[in-house]
Amino acid sequence: MSVSFYSAFFSLAGDDRRVFEILCEEDETLEKAISDCATMWRTRMRAVYPDHVMCRQVFLARSALIAAKHVVINGGGRQVAAAFALYICDRIEQRVSQLDREDENAL
């Protein structure tokens, strides 16, 4: 989903919207966190939580921790943290799906 979806869903405006957009900019730190979480989902967490929805819930909690850290550093309120956590979780899930499709196509 686009960044504007999360801004609208959490009614972010003004400074909060700008902070959220800055947080969502592609950089090495964000990409590494998403990549590491996707790898963890595929290699370790599926064995513990074979249900996709349960695994997503675990990563939503993990995303909340990642988001809280970044929001504290960059400034922003609870809504910014919630929007960023959902954004990260969705990106992780998208990366997992992409990697799964690549593995299926390789066979």
C-alpha cells in the first residue's frame, strides 16, 4: 500500500504526516529491518506459528517495537508510531510473499 493510505487511515496531518513520510523513506536501516524480519519469518517463525495470521501478529508486535524506536528518534506521536508499525508489518509480509513466490518459481 502507498504511504498515503497509512496517513489517511491514521488521520495524520501536518507535522505528524511529515514525520511519518520521513520514516517511510527508503534507507538501509529500514530495508535491513524488513529483510531481517522476512528472513526470520521464513526460517524460524513459520515452524513456531504455522498459521499465517498468527505469524503476522507476532511481526506486528515486533514492528511496533521497531516503530517506537524510530518515532522516538525522529519525533512523533502515538498515531505516527501506529501507522509506521502497520507500514513495516505490511512491508515484511510483502517481502515474505515475494520471496515465497521466487522460491516457487525456481522449482
